[in-house]
Amino acid sequence: MSKEYKLQTPLTDEDVEKLRAGDKVLLSGLVYTARDAAHKKIVTALEKGEEPPFPLQGAVIYYVGPSPAPEGRPIGSAGPTTSYRMDSFAPYLHSLGVKASIGKGKRNQAVKDALQTHKGVYFGATGGAGALISQCIEKARVIAYEELGPEAVRVLKVRDFPLLVINDAFGGELYAMPRLPTT
């Protein structure tokens, strides 16, 4: 049976260790956005010995390319993007302290292995609900790679951001769980 948690970033090993595939999470705190182009720049910088654009220890990365902010709002529609495009970068970032990512869709085996090895978790956000999800984002600011436009790295301040645990730190996967008949 799934459980519900309220978590605050940055995440710790203890936060991640209590989560299981299928659990519901309301996440608050700072979340960093990055898609494939930003991931490539971050990893290239790290390989050159440069500092990343945000602290990796305990970080949560949201795979999103938000639309422009309407008047009076910090961000536009902010629905998740498909996660597999970040799969070649995610294991490395988890090895450096990233605790979670948020997106949609399945992850490859290397990412699932990294989650177990480094005590990480993959959250799913509801695809197609970007306008609704954006209501949980209180602040948004570009902090790196502004030239990437919607794919620039942003820091978001979120409150009660609704998520599902898709892959946990113990090899559990929501997408692989059998569905019981309902009667």
C-alpha cells in the first residue's frame, strides 16, 4: 500500500530511504530545472573541474522547459518532459550527490542502478498538466545557460509539488508493478 509524504529539499539519504515505488510526495523547497542541452553543459563543466550552476548535494532536478510566464506569475506552463533523454547524464550526477529527478516516462537500467547505488529516487509528475503544476511554483529564476531559452537552468521555489515515486532506491518501479483487479 502506498504512503504519502511531505518532503523538503535538499533531500537526504533518510528521505529517500523511506520512499517506495507508488508513494505520493508533496515536495517543497528549491528544485533545479535542466533538460538535455543543460545536462550536457553541466557535465562538460564538471569534467573540466568547474563548479556546477547549483549545489548537487541533495539536489532535485526537474526535467522541464517551461513556457514564458504570464503577467503576475513566476512561470508559465511547467509540465515534465520525457526523461530518457537525460539517462546518459543521470548516473554521473547521482554519483555526485543529486538525490532525485522529476520527469515522465521510463528510465534505463543504468539510471535504476545508480538510484540504488547512490540512494536516489525518480519522481513522476503528471504529463499534460503543466498549467496546473505551475500553480505549485512560487518563484522561478534563470541561474545558468540563459542562451538555452526554455532549457536554461532555473531555480524554482516549489510548495506541495505533487509527485509519484516511479523508481525507488531499492529497485522498485511503479511502471513494473502488477495492477490488481478492482471489483
